[in-house]
Amino acid sequence: MGKSQSKVDLYAAIRRDHRGGMSQRALQRKYNVTWRTVRRALDGQWPEPRKQQRRRESRLDPYKPLIDGILQADLDAPTMQRHTAQRIFDRFVEEHGADDISYPMVRTYVTDRGPEIRRDAGISTRHAACCG
């Protein structure tokens, strides 16, 4: 099955070629599929919809509301007193014993989330210094 071909198209092509006289074994070889796939297509079944991938939980998830709170509190703080990603990380390690998170995890979250929090608060992000 080619990358650009959907399963619905594949099933339709298998049915069409089978009506044209191709054997099931030839269909397997031509479309590089198993006999079960050929059988399902010929039985008139529709391909099963793709399963939705469950979002993998991050070790940072329990700390995200705390980080959001820090970033929201920093909206009112003078520029030089705002938390950097490093300071937030250090606080979590010291105050919460968060040895299971890494600095890059915190930095990425703060870099992505900081502008969203400022935008939600109605503060322009164009001239604001990033908090990372």
C-alpha cells in the first residue's frame, strides 16, 4: 500500500482487480498486504477507523498549574524580579523535591506558555521580554 493511498482506496482497488480476474494471492503480492486484508476487502467490509492515540502524560504535568501561577504572578512584578525558567526549575527542585523533571522540560513549557498567559491577560507579547 503506497503512502498516498488510503485504506478505503486500497480496498476499492482490491475489489476492482478481483472483479477483473486477479486471484487473492496475486492481490496480496500486488498490494503488499496480508490475506486477511484481501479477505476483508472482498467481504465488503470497510477499513476500521484509526484509533486515537492517547496523549502521553508528562512528568511535568503535576507542576504545570504551579508554573502557570508563577507566570501569572509575574505579570504584576517588575521586569527584573520576574522568574526565569531556571529559577522556576530551581524552586521546584528545592521546594517540591522535583527530581523527576529536567530543566529543558521546564524551559520549553515556560517558553511556550509564557506568551499565552500574557496574551490571555491582554499584554502585548511583541515587546515583552521572554521569561526563559
